[in-house]
Amino acid sequence: MSKSNTPNNYSITVIQEIPGPRNLENIAVRHTGDLLVTSTTSSALFQVSSDQSKDPILIAEIPASTALTGIAELEQDIFYVVSLNLTGVTAVPGSNAVWKVDMRRVRTAKDGTVSGTAQVSLVTKLPDAQLLNGLCRLAPNDNSNLLISDSVSGSVAKLNVDTGKFEIVIQDDTMKTLQTGLPIGINGIHIHECDLFFVNLNQGLFAKVPISLSTGARTGSVEVIVNDTAGDDFAISRNGKKAWIAMNGQFTLVEVDIPGKKASSVANSTLLMSDSAVAFGRTHLDWNILYVTAAATVDGINSTTEGRVVRVDLPYTFADLNL
């Protein structure tokens, strides 16, 4: 295990490295504690053991795609994944789609043996979308509707996974790109209570907007929480008071005091190369641990990378994160 624990850093531990994909893009946590990870350089969905007890497992290959971005769970072990074809950071027109990955039959033994297979099915193709990226459920008890960010159009859409109905519900200047910089606007999105939180990588901001949990439409104005935070995706504490943003390309994890509107670097390490997404553990053993997708340099091969997952131990009590 590789660790970084300098005085101003939270403890960082490498969980797994995955040969094949050159980077990892997003992460979801199963009820078992295992991690599902996507990549912008692969159509493969991998499972990673959060306790390092098993090697990475190929769960599914998503057809007709070269990249996977957002992933979200609506029912236990039923996940949805955004797929597309990417050239650099540009999506091939007409290639965006959302797929259902049903993992209810997948079981992993302690020795790593897998029984059952994931059932993969197309929810809908979205030919008019530009670059679908972040994905989250609309409401806690809603098993039908997802919100999806489009990083090029600067919008958020609602998708009904039962009917395939796709409609843009929010557009705002804070979600769009400026004329300069990387052409990736709104990126990661997550909901806490009635607020949609989002990162805009191009504009370097972290913000929130109140929404309707039935329609997904905004019910108020966008509030910028912090600027100068050109992040990718993030996680929010259960009490909604803190967020942790993966600062892709900066080897840094940033912690945001949401009520205080302050941001600070809490982990800076080469282990966080290309860190892109963050998720909390779901078991009683890792409720205060963040899992972060990143990349690792392959030994002895210049400019060649592979996917990496690290854990970041938070120095907080249960009450700090939940009350």
C-alpha cells in the first residue's frame, strides 16, 4: 500500500490500480462496499474491492462506446451509466446514451470468484446531447428519474429511465463555458435535500441551486459557494455542511465549508494524479472514508497511465458528518 500523510494532508492509501483504462472518471459504491468505476478511455465497467481483498473485476462492456462518464444507482444494485464516444474532450456527435446495469445477480466470493452476470440494457440514445457527464438521482424515493449534466451545452436534463423521456430542466450562465480554457462547463452534480450542487470546471466554481424534487426545475437563483475551484466531481457530507472536490490535473483534494463558503486543500499528493470523482463508503467500517478515482503512471513507461482508486481517511466523528 502506498500512503501519503504529510502534516497538512489527510491520509491517502492506494486501494487498487487497474491495467487497461488510462484513467478513471467516476465512481459508485455498492451496498456490499465494493466500488464501481468508469473511465473516459474505456467502455468497461470495473468493480474494485474497497478492502483490497480481491483483484479488480470486469463487470460489463457497454456497447458502441469508447468512454463512460457518470454512474448512479436508483434501486439496490441497479445502476445507470452514461456512455459516449470521445476524441480528447470532444464527444462524437450523436454518441451519447444511457445504459442500465442490473447487478442483482452478481455475487463475489471472498476468493474473488464471481457468480452471476450483470444484465446490460439500453435505456435510451440521446443524439441531441453534446457531452453528458455528471449523473445523480433526482429524489431519495424516486426510482425513475435521473439528472444529467451536459458539460458543453451548460445544462441539466431530467431522464425518466422507465419511459426514456429526456428534457432539459435547468440552464444557467454559471453552468456554461467561457471563451477560454478547457471546454468543460458543469461537471459533477449531486443533490442534498432540495439543492442541486454542481461544479463548473471551466469557470472554476462550486455552486448550488434550489430545485423541485418532482420536476427537477429550479425554484430559485444559483448561489456560488466558492470560486477558484476548477474541479471535476465531488461528494457531500450527509449533513450538507462539507464537500470534497477532486481537482483533476492538480493532484489535490479540496474540502469546502459550505455554510462558511471557504475552500482549502486537504490532500496534495502524486497519488491523486488526475483525480476525478469522490464517493463515501457505505458500510459501518468506512462511513468516514472517501474513495477517489485517479490515474497512476505505469512503471518504466513514459506518459503511460492506468486507472487508480485511492482512499482518503477523514478526521471527523460521526456527528461531524451527520448532524
